[in-house]
Amino acid sequence: MSHTAPAERGWLRFVRPTLLDSLLKLNPRSQIRNPVMFVVYVGAWFLLALTIRDLVTGRTPLAGFTAAIDLWLWLTCLFANFAEAVAERQGQAQADSLRASRQEVRAKRLAAPRHDAKREEIAGYELRPGDHILVEAGDVIPADGEAVGGVAAVDESAITGESAPVIREAGGDRSAVTAGTTVLSDWLVVRVTSEPGATFIDRMIQMVESASRRKTPNEIALGILLVVLTLVFLVVTASLYAFSWYAVHVAAHSGQVIGLTVLFALLVCLIPTTIGGLLPAIGIAGIIRLMRHNVVATSGRAIEAAGDVDVLLLDKTGTITYGNRQAAAFHPVSRTSLETLAETAGLASLADDTPEGKSIVALAHKTVPSLATALPQDAGLIPFTAETRMSGVDLGEKHLRKGAPDAIRAHVVRAGGTWPEDIDTVVHKIATAGCTPIVVACDARVLGVVELRDIVKSGIRERFARLRAMGIKTVMVTGDNPLTAATIAAEAGVDDYLAEAKPETKLARIRAYQKEGYMVAMTGDGTNDAPALAQADVGLCMASGTQAAREAANMVDLDSNPTKLLEIVEIGKQLLITRGALTTFSVANDVAKYFAILPAAFVAVYPGLRVLNVMGLSSPVHAVLAAVIFNALVIPLLIPLALRGVRFRATSATRLLRRNLWIYGLGGLVFPFAGIKLIDLLLTLH
């Protein structure tokens, strides 16, 4: 008993508020948002009025039948509300866990963006975008921002769930910091980028909570279809009433005009109440399943788009390879000494805070131990940009540069120098081996090449094979030269590659694919990825990415695992398949209800309709009641499937469609016959 009681209490803590939510949703303002269930809701009130009338007028047997039908109409509404409430409660639990990680903290605001600047302590909610703050070991970061000074180890487990600390430092793509994370060592000067109450955690809470969920285009389209079907069956039901009245009063057939109770029972059984009741829960559950993979989507539209993705663009560094390329060797050319090349490359990299730059300095110190550890005060720094694709320093009259071969070639030619013939051989050899060549120049003279090595992630080829099986084309995006790109692309198993990619190149390629009718997904984490992330139909940014990239994307991966797009695509496809499968089931199971209610409604007028009673139902009253009970019970029976989703299989769309038609189409035809007959037998026992 001691082991089961806590579990039972936890179960009750979930069910009780969910049932309360279901009852609260019975108010008209909630019901009218779902047109299909609103028809059932109106019918329930109407039959309640009929029940009271029959009781007042003394027609007790008729009142009992109407009351039974009315009870099951109310239960139908309640079950549909329960499906949505369960999904919302799951989303609320996710939001509450995020909200628990949010803390009100004090902030050290700086008068200037320097570690030693004058500081004042203020409340975190007083911070405004553009303020500079100091966070030191043990401090909770009070606002989202960009590190502009220092380097620190940060615990982001409150956001990502990953216990290992991450390094945040000024410059590069690891400068973004998130409110609610904790500095473990050293310090950072942070420029605040978020408004009060609009931090990354606040936005995630809003995304996860179902109250902020907007309907997706497919969901809206399906909703319109359900409304149209409901209107059609309203007309059909009204026509059947008119036909019944004509048969009795004009054609002089024996029997009675179909009663309003039976008429409403017929209407409720004909309209697509199953999918109408489950549709909100399916959409909410899709967002929750994504959140369980530690991915937050800004809208359901992004999840649906992921299900339709045809082309996936992935950054090479950090996605296909481990990133953090390391300098492995110096290759001097044109009679340049190894020491001269190492010294020049080291000096050109002293101000380069990237892992590659630091590795070049480390290798240069091994080659030339006397290499300076700091640049002169008057040194002119040339930062790397995606446009120039090179960086360096100006030391008086000396201009030291390192960068991509084509960028350095253009620089040397502009300076009046010549491109050595033997350097192309070195560059080609390095690139063919899957490494990255970085050419070093001093003024107009090329000194040699730095070889940077990276490693393709294990298991990446298998993941790309799974994407290929889904019909998704993978494209590796890299700033490397075509030879390096081709070698790594072949090793990783991608379908295509885009070499020497600049921000405008990525953007142009995405637009070209979209113009051809493809749905495009893009992963990235850098500021230079922001335009492509914004243009893509699905933009997945890493939580470790820059603020610009996170703002541009419509999904954020809290684990910073770019290959997780595979799971995102599967969840998107699962969402679409689940909605389609349950819609097929809902429409198909109406057939059994025709054979139950139509003979029961008209058998008194047209006795020949008894042949349609293929289920052998015991009486017209039991036939109508059994159909209404089954119509209500099928909704809670399908709630687990709506929340879990129909299992996705990596196969062709044709085979997937055929399989689901057999399971949910044929199942939707057969299951109601068995269910209605079983309910009829149970009613007969009483």
C-alpha cells in the first residue's frame, strides 16, 4: 500500500483538475470555438428542454428516452473537453517546470561595458535592452544578452537539462547567454537584449502553454471541412424530417413523424464528432511531444511544415563535424621558412578568439617558443567577416592576413603581389584529405598554408540515410572550398553540398528550392545564419546560438543538437498522419450509425427498412441509444492515440497512405458495428 498510494495521489492530482477543466469548458464561449461540438452542445440543451417538457406534460416514457439521449450528448461534449484538457494539462506541466527555473535576481549594472567599470546593484526586472551587466561565479544571469567581455563556464541545466557546463565568451557564436542560467566560474560582461518579462524562458512558457497556441493552416483547413460536413448533415437531417412528415401526412403511410429526439441523435451521430472532439488535443500534443525532445516551436505551423520538409540544409561545423577545428600543421611555400610562417600565422591570430584561432596560436608557440603573447597597443585588428572570409592584424607597415584561399588570392592581387604556383598543390592536397586550408600572407606575399582538421560525427551517415528514406534531400552548407566540402560530404553521406557559402549564398539557395516548390528546413546557430533561418520554412536554431539566430528561427533546440531535425521531421509527419488517420476513422465509422439509426427512425413508416438492420439490433429505441452511446465513448477511447500520435514509419507516402487506409479506414467501418452491437446486448440485459 505504501508504494501505490503516492502514485494514486499523483494520478488524482492530475485527473481532478482535468475533470474540473472539462466542466468549465462547457460554457458557451468555449464550446463555440469548436463548431462541430457546438452543434452537439446546442442539441444537448435542446433535448434537456424537451425532457422537461415531456415530464411536465406527463409523457414519462418519452421523457426517459429523451433524457437518456440527452445524457450521452452531454457526455460527448464532456469527453471532447476532457481530451483537450488532458493535452492542456500536459502542456501546463511543461510550462510549470520552466517557470520553476525562472528566478527574480539582482543585477550588477555597469556604467560602461568594462569589467572594472562602476557598478550599481538593481533588481533584474529594471534592466533594459542595451544595459551592460557583470555576472560572476555563483551569479544567476538576470536577462538574455550577448557576452561582450570575459569568458566563463555556465550551467544551463535549468534550460537544457544538460548537466555539463558550457563555455560562454565574447565574440563568435558562443556569446549568447540566457536568463536563469548560472555562472560557475570566472566572469562575463553582458549586453542585455531582452525586455523585462520577455526573456527566452518567458517566451518558451508562452509557446508551451496551450492558451497561446494558434491553429495551423492544415488544422484550419480541416476545421472548415468539418464545418461544411456538419452543415451538409444539418440539411440532410432537416430533409429527412420533411420526408417523414410528407410520408405520414401526405402519402398517408402508417406510423409517426420522426421525433425530434431521434432526429438530434441522428444528426449527432452523422456529423464528425470524433475528429471534432479530438482535433484540439492532437495539435496541442504535437507541441508537447516536441517539447519532450527539448525543442520549442514558436508555432504549430512550424511543426506541420517540418512534416512536409523536402530539403534540409545543415551547417557542416558542429552539425556534421564536431566543430572546433584545430590547427594540425604549417605548410610553407615559396622558400618561406617554417618559423616565419608559424610566427606570421600566430601574430595574425592573437586577436582571434575563435577555437580555430586559438589553436593556430598554440601550434605557433610550439614551433616558435619566443612568439609574442600579446599584440602592441597600436596594432590594427582586422576581424573576420562572412563577406571578406579573412582576418588579421596591421603592425605598422606590415599587413598580416589569414583566410580562405580565394579571399587571400584576391587580397594579394589587390596589393600587387602574385599567387605562387606551388600553393595550389598544397591547398588541393589538404582539401582532398577533408581538412581546411587557411592561407597566410604578409603584405603582397603568400607565406604558406595552415591545415585545420575536423572529424565527421559518428553515426551521422546512418541518420542521413533515415532522412533519405523519408524522401528528404540533405545539403551540407560550409564556408570551405569545394574540394574540402566534397570530401566531407562524401564521408558524411549527404546528397549535396554548398561550398564557400556566404549569408547571401545560403539565402539564394533556399529561395531557389522554395521557388521549385520544395519545403526547406535549415539548421544554424550563428548570426550569419539568421537570414537563412528566417527564410526557411523550418528554421532550427541551437539554444547556444546567437541572439540574432534565435530570433530568426521558428524552433529552438535546447540541447543544441543540430541533427535533432530528424526527430522534428518525424514528429511533424506524425502530427499530420495522426490527424489524417483519425479523420479517416471518424468519417468511416458513420457508416455503422446509418445502419443503426436510419432503420430505427423510419421502420414504422416503411417496414421494408428492417432489411437494413444488419446488426440485428433488439429494438428501434435500443438502436438509437446504442449508436449515441458508441458515438460518445469512442472519443475517450481514442484520447491516448491522439496524445501519443500514430506511429510514423520511414516509408513512401503511397505505402503509408495505403497502410493507414487499411487500419483506420477499414477499422473505422468494422469497429462501430461490433461496438454498437455489444452496447445493444448490454442494454437488452437491463
